[in-house]
Amino acid sequence: MNQVLKNCIVRLGENEEPSIKDVLDLLSGDRLFILVKLRQVSLGDEVELELVCPNTACRAANVVTVNMEDLEITPYGEDREFSFVLPGSKRKVRFGYLDGHKEKRLAALKEPSISSAMLIRLIDIDGSTPSKKLMNEMSLRDRSALRQEMLRVDGGVDTTVETECEVCGTRIRTRLEAEPGFCSPEFACKGRLLPGLRRTPLGIRRDESAAAPGPPRVRGGPGAAACI
């Protein structure tokens, strides 16, 4: 993802040559927003997904179309550091936003979890350096309240996709960027291709002979092709 963003971002503010560090400095919500916009200008506003029912007795494939223009966007506030008093232990917690550096650390963990994502965002607990031990000792009530507070102050784009299985009615919930149909120009559905694309020995490419012009191009390179 970092290389994709570096390859495709032409300018960040007044910086016309953003580096990997500049990309990692971006807040997670901004990084995802840029990725969504790159997907839009590359392949259009709509993403068609094939979501498999999680019910093991069903496993039906459900085709869902998402228009990325309809995704809810919440701007970040001016603050970059937040204080919160845990309702149970009354301990004071300071935390910040998730950014590319923290995402990289989280991805390097053998078993990343919600708790580890919360821990990475912590600055201190009652002035002490946060640790896995302190996190494990936190009551379920305090952990749940802290998570809700983190979600409350977060900004970014909501990529949640929710639907019900057309066969058995089981609830299906995922995130747009986690599905193959988002990062691949090929639909996950029955091997169909997006309009204006064709298969070649080198992979999926734009059909330059198509009568209708393709979506606008963005700056990119080998790293961009990995996701767009």
C-alpha cells in the first residue's frame, strides 16, 4: 500500500516529491481516503463484490455493488492527542491517531488484534509507558469504553459493507478494501472484467482499442499496478 501511494501521489501540500516517510506520516483515514480516490479515478466509482455467506451450511455467493461516492467521510479534528478517564479503574489514558508508521508496526505482528491496534495508539496510562501487560489487565468495561472513545474521535472514510445473504438471510459484514474486487481490476464475480479492460499475457490491461475512453489515468508504476 505504501508503495502504491508513493507512486501515485503527485503532491502532498507543497511537497511535489513525497517520500515513503511522507506517506507513512499520513493518518490512516487519509491514507484510505487517497486509496479510495485512486481506485475511483482508475476504474470508476462502482465496485462489484462477490461476498460469500459466512453460514457454513449455505456459503452462497452474493453480488453487491458499492458506489464509492456514497461512502461516508468524517473529517479529522484539529487535535492530535486525546485524554480519556477509564470508567472502571479511573485511570487517565492518553492516545493519538493511527498513522502509516503504526499501521506498519501492526502489520508486522504475528497475530494483530483489536487490542494490539489500541495499544499501538496509546501514549501513556497514568503517565506510565503503555504495555501489553497493562492492556491485558484492563477490564472489559474499560477496554470497551476506550475503544468507543477512539472510534468517536476518529476521522476518515467508512468503507463498511453490510448486506444479508440472498439465500439464507445471514448477515454479511466486511470492509471494501479487504475484498478482491476493490484492489483488482478483475471482478471477483464469474471472472468478468470491468468495461475497457482485457486479459493479456502480462495480466489485466486497458483495451486501448475500445470505442469509449477509459477512466482518467493517475501517475503510477509497478507498485501502483499491484492494487490499481
